[in-house]
Amino acid sequence: MNMTNVKYVSDETGKTLEVIVPIELWREIESERETAYLLASPAMKERLLQAKNRQSGISLEEVCEKLGI
């Protein structure tokens, strides 16, 4: 991510009050925050790890067929 596109908003004394970031960076930050929130719960962490390691499932084509789309 190119951090040179980050803009800082300051008051008249030079104190930084806000930051303007590219939407791609903002989405990355939000995704990391959501992941951290989910991993904070031991139960949710276990579910996520189980889902990540799951080897079974059905293909997208099968899902579409079952849903009739």
C-alpha cells in the first residue's frame, strides 16, 4: 500500500486532528480490526480455525445448482 497518499488534517496550532486515507487502505484496516475482534473470542477463534482447516465442502457450481441460480 502506498502510504504517500495519506493526508493529515491539522488545526491552526499544527496539532494533527484527522487523517484521510485511500479507501483501499481503510478497507484493509477495517478487515484487520474485524479479524482481531473475532479472534478475541476463544470460541470464535476455534470456529474460524476449524473452518480454515476444513477440507470438505461443495463447489460453487453445486451451490448455484441447489439454489437454482
